[in-house]
Amino acid sequence: MKVEEKKGTTTNKYSNSLPTVGVVGLGYVGLPVAIGFSEKYPVIGFDVDKSKIESLKKGIDVTGEAAAEQLKKSGINFTSQADSLKVCDFIIVAVPTPINKNMEPDLTYLLAASKTIGSHLKEGAVVIYESTVYPGATEEACIPVLQEYSGMKAGENFFVAYSPERINPGDKEHTFRTIEKVVSAQDEATLEKVFHLYQSVIQAPVFKAASIKVAETSKVLENTQRDINIALMNELSLICDKVGINTFDVLEAAKTKWNFLPFTPGLVGGHCIGVDPYYLIHKAKMMDYHPDFLASARRVNDSMAAIVTQYVLDIIIKNKLKTEDVQISVLGVTFKENVADIRNSKALEIVQQLAAYDLHLNVWDPTVNSEQFRIDNRVDLVDRKDLEKADIVLLLVPHQQFIDMSSDEIARLLKNEKSVIIDIKNIWAKQNLPENAKYITL
């Protein structure tokens, strides 16, 4: 049911009567959650990565999501000592849930976190999972581990809830405190506790899901729906290429209808949209159902890196360029715009595929630390000033810095009138580009 909005209050002066909130996993999801709760509650931020903890204590967030002043004001007790969790009344789990090489759920981090929490669990505490999982995983996989390592029984000595994360990295508008929150729990009393906990710090409404499984399924549905819609657009782009028309011209016409959904083609990577559908597919197969539609959408989106790579190779052949001489400037390697995260990045996959052909690549991404970025020691990041005039400019990620480039700045990237721009997201379409430059989009 929908609950009326109740804005949270903020204070850093903690009362002894306030519960202590622990957050396990301080990445793109866990850190914003910890900061959000620190506005009202004493928070213990736990992560097994000691170097990350030391950085956070110094006010440094390697993800770029939190500013130094924000970390300093939060008052969070950052620690890699698991026994610090013993005092927590609520423990929120926000660790990665990736897939393995067989495209199946990998619960390694989640189960390891559950073991750690179980070993240091206070009687009466509530464990809230925010990590994305397949329907049933919280009750079937996590609770047994908590019980084994705590020696206590869920629903009697401690309690379990699930509230799917909705953090959107790089998005300063839709944040932990402003996104509507879904909560669920194993019983009504725990649901009320968790509801009021989140309601006290979140400025948006809080929604009570019918069960933990319902909340788990709603999360994977959200990202699966987006994956499917992007797959439709990617397949449309392949059809338009065969027909000889521009995909974005088609979309401009189609979106004049009031109920047309304005999705666009693109690369689907990262740790959410490119992963979560496999969790739903996995659960369906467990129930002896094979979701062909979901699997087909995944195949389409997973194929796009190879398709873009082939575009580049075709241009080299068509323009009779020598592989040892061709200059390619690649703009963007992260999995999405305006973040520094390269995990499961399709843009990075394209760079790796092109590097395998021993092509001369100049890769520029202003969001990524060049010293930490290595691709088999074959391709390094360059600064903008070091970009050579290119035969092919491959714009893979629409970072704001790329969007803001002027026509003159773009022109200076090109070697000559035969140079080609491949702009995956069509962000330079309205720029006054050099007359003879060939401009390609998905």
C-alpha cells in the first residue's frame, strides 16, 4: 500500500534512545545509505576493504558519490572490524551481487556478509538486505546462514527485512533520500519497525510490499523492464541500419504519440541493468520455466559491443586504412555517463576488442583515474590535450564534458575530411560538424 509522505528530520546530536544503524558494504549503494541514516542516527559503516575504510576516514570517496565535507559531517564510524556490528539494532546489507561466467547469480559476497553479521548479531536486531537478489534468496539463502552463525532463530531472536536499493550512480537528483522506498519483512511487527526507520530519514513516500519475495521480484523487474526496452531500441537500430535510415529520426517521429516510451539504443553494462535480468531468469529456470523473451533481450544487449567493434573494422576496410597507421580516439570507458565505474562496462569491452587488433587507440575518459586504469598493459588513458587527430572518433559514453564540447573542439579531434565519428548516443547530432565528416549513430 502507498503511505503518505513524511519528511525526515536531520540532526547530528544523537540521543541515547536512538537505535544504532550498521551498514555492511560501503560502495555506490552502501555509502549513500550510511550517509542518509547518519542524518538522524549513529551509524557504523563496515567494509572488509581496509584501504577503502582508511580513505573514507580521510574524507575520500573513490566512487566520487560523496564529498569530503559530507563524509566529515556524517559522523559515521567507518571500520573494518566486524565486532563493531555487535551494538547495532539495525544492520543494512549493501554488498555486490554479480553474476558468474555462466551468467548465473553469484551470492559469494552476500553469503560472506551474512556469515559476518551472524557471527556478531545482537539479539533482537533487524537485518535488512538491500542487495539485489532473485525472488526467495533472502529467506532461502541468507536467513539459514544468519541462523547458523548466530545460533539464534529468525523471527524469534532476530528479525529479517528486505528493502531493494534504488541508488542511481551519478544522479544528483534521484538520491537515497528522495527516491520512493519499498520495504518488506518476515512479519508485520518487523515491517512496521523497518517502515518507520526508513520513513524517518527519507523525504519520499515509503511503500510496504506484500512480502519479501514481492519486494525482491519488484527490484529485478524494474531493471529487467529497462533492459528489454533498450534491447528493442538496439534491435530497431540494426533494422534501421539495413533500411538505410537514422534510428533517432525514427524515434523523433514516434515520440510525437502521447504514450510512446522514449527509450534509445545504447550499451547496457554495469552492475544493475546488465546483471539483474539474469537473476530473474535463474529463478524462472529453478521453477522449470524458461523465459525466452528475457533471455533474448539479454542476448541483443550483450551483442552490441561486438557490433560496434565491427562498425569500426568495417570503416577501416572501406576507407582502405592501414591498421598500423589508423588513429582511433575513444571517448568514454565507464559503464554509464558521469560515473567512474568501469565494472561490466561495454565501452571498455569495445576498447579491449579493438586493442586485440593492435590498433592505435587514444582513450580519454575524464572521470577515470588514469593511474588505476590498465587494459592488459596495452592501452592507457590519455589526457584531452594528448588526443591525436583521428581517422575515427568513437564516442561511447555521453559524459557531460563530451556533451558540452563545441563544434570547433570536435573538429580538432578529426584528422581530415575523411574522418568518421561514431556517436553511440547521438549527443553531437545538433552540432555544426565539419561538412565532409561522416557521422554514424546506433
